[in-house]
Amino acid sequence: MALNRKQDMTRSESLEEGLIATSSVVLDPNSTTDGIGDGSGMSECDSSATHAVVFSTVVALCGSFTFGCSIGYSSPAESGIMEDLGLSLEEYSIFGSLMTVGGIIGSLITGKLSDLIGRRGAMWVSQLFCSVGWLAIALSKDAWSLYFGRCSIGIGVGLITYVIPIYIAEITPKNIRGAFTAANQFLICSGMSVMYLLGTVVSWQTLALIATVSSLLQVVGLFFIPESPRWLAKIGQEKELETTLRHLRGKNEDISKEATEIRDCTEVFESDSKAGIFNLFQQKYAYSLLVGVGLTLLQPSGGSTAIAYYASFIFEKADFSSNIGTISMAIIQIPVVGASVLLTDKFGRRPLLLASTIGSCLCVTIIALAFGLQDINQRNYATPVLVYIGITGCSIAFPLGLAGLPSVIMSEIFPINVKGSAGSLVALIHWCCNWIITYAFNFMMQWSTTGTFSIFAVISGVSVLFTALLVPETKGRTLEEIQISITKSSQ
């Protein structure tokens, strides 16, 4: 028994040394990765997007669209729900924040669920919760059914917040992985925009029914897409791994090298794997954890989440037309996120993220200044214009990078053996931050509009520094290269 264990450890160390040797550049925040991996031992082929990869990505992104609908729903539905059901501001704040409570519940089990039943299975379960939730809201006659529906949706999107980018990253070749994974945010923004636009012309009940469509489409589509090849390697399904990889890359592609790399890297990390979330807190995962948790904390805390959930309320506070404002947001976001998708693999994750954080910081500062002028003079005519400029600017800066690239980076930096635990942890932190912001925002605005956005501006400034000093560039490398390099750099 001891001899077998020693042999397994020796084989694991040998594999790790071989993988490290082929991943010659350790990731650091100031490095560029253009050309890295070219001619290296871990040269996953620069495959084109096959029909199987495109279709599988589209099905997965239906969940992203549902997530976007759930974020965008609360802003246009606010006045209609409060009027029809007689909800107070406090009761509507509970409704708005309950999705994040459900998200916390979903995030607690997302890692374990995706490891047990696979990425595809986790997406399927999530959409059952979302479908039930949207129908409950559409048929609501009182506050409690609204609360139930909103919480159910939260559980559903909490299950897939991290799973969708992981699934997409694990099925796509390295040369298109960034764009395909960043498309997650494109569909989230598309869902938000649809809610903003249609919410001005249809009732809140009809809006909820419209949001149900994408959930049902994903439930059906999941029957026709393959499981992640990396997850198949994790559970030891080697034959299915090669079959799935051949289906994704095309019948004429040589998948032998990629399949071997996936198997070997998975074996290295799995041989050192221990059950439970506390396995994350080791020195070898310190850098990955720092980047993942840091991005998760800073992304929703800089004001953009509050703007997404309560845009109508903010515009009304500034005496600006909420319809014009939300329609502008809806129109602007889509092309910006589209540009981000196209630029992610061209310029890299880090430059776009840095530009996004700087832009968001400036725009939130403009909003704080605008409300400061309003505090000085209640009839200040500059306030509505400046608030509109600031929110419109956030609708450009935030989707450019900060909205979607953290999930892209986090889908790349965690090894397969802790990916489930890491997913649960970062999703839990994300949803806890969202809950605090969505529940407290209306009360913060009652306390001080200027103070609220000044706090957001300071947090946005911290995001700029964090990105500049700590976030690595992962462009142009296979998942296995990234994970081996970043793990070794922490030791």
C-alpha cells in the first residue's frame, strides 16, 4: 500500500514537472502573453469555432440572458408593482433584494452541484428554479408570492452565475475562449436591455412572462449539448472525454495532444485534492484566491450594480425622465458589450478591465458631484444633465470590462480540483455583496445621495488600483498553462 502511494506521488510529481516545463512563463500582473504558448509543449490547437462549440455556447448563454432579465426587471417594474399591489418602499426594497438572498442560497451549492452532476446538469436544475420563479411573479396577487418568485429566481441564477463561464471556457479552444466566455456578459446586458425597453410598454406581469422564455429554451437546449470535457476528465470518463472533444473540435481535428494535456493536468491537481472548501486556503492557491475574491468584492460594490437595479429611481431623484434614461441605457449597453466581446482576445483581459474601472470611477464621481450640486441648490439645472451623463457613462464603462471580465478571469485561474469550491466561495461573496447593495441602496439614498455615490467613487478607485497591481493577463494560454503557472507562482 505504501509502495503504491509512493509510486502515485512520484508519477504526480513527474507529471507536474513536465507541465510546468512546458508552461515557461509565470503569470504576473505586468506581463503580456502575446505569442505565449506558440510552439510550446502545451499547444492546444488554435481551432476555429465549430458548429458544436457555437451551439453549446448559445444554449449556455440562454441562462445568461435569464440572469440579465432578473437584474433588469426590478427597475421598470417598480412603479407598476407598488401601485397594483400597494407595496411600500420598504416592501419593494425587500422584493428587489430577495433575488440576492436566493443567489446566496444557490451559490452555497453551485460548486458541489456542478462537480456532482456536471456543468450541464447544474444549468438544467437552475432553470427549473428560474421558470417557477418567473411564473410565480407573473401570477402574483400579493407581496408574499412576489417574494417567493424573486427568491426562486435568485436560487436559479445563483446556481449558474459561475457555472456558465466555466462551461464555456472548458469547451472552447484558447484562441477564442476569451470572446466566447465574455459573451456571457453580452447576453446578461441583452436581458437587462430587453427588460428596460419592454418595461416601458408592457405590464410587469407580461414582462415576467417574457423573461420565462429564455429559461424554457435552455431547459430544452441542454438535452442537445455535450458535457464539459474537463469535468469528464475529473470524474475519470476518459472515453467520453475523447468523444466529446472530437465532437467539439470537429472530426478532422487531431485531439490527442489536447486530450492528453487535460488528462495529465487534471491528474496532477486531483492527486492533491481534498474534499471541502477549506482545501482552497493553501499557499498554492493564494494568488488565485486573492484575485478571484478581490474582483468579486469590487465588481458589484462600485455603484454599477445599484444603477442596474434602481436606474429609474436614481433618474427620478435627479428630476430626469426615467423612461428616457433607461431606454438610453438599454440602447448603449448592447454595442459596448459587443465591442468588449470582440476585443477580449485581441487586447487581452487586463487592459480592458483597467479601462473599465477607470471609466466607472470617473462616471460615479460625476454622479456624486451632480447630487452635491443639488444639495447646495435644490433647483440646480445641471444635476439632471450630469446624472444622465454619469449613468450613461457607467453604461459604457462598466460593460466594457468590469461587468463580464471578472467571470472570464475566474473561469481560467482556478484548477479543476478546487474549481467547484472556488465557484461556491466567489459566488457566495458576489451575492452577499449584491444583497447588501440592493437592500441598503434606497435607505442610503434617503440618508444622502451625495454621500452614497461618493462611497461608490472611493470603491471604484480601489478597483483601479487592484486591477493595475494584482490582476494577471491570461490571454493566449490554455487553461492548463494558466492554472499550473499561477499555482506555482504562489508557492
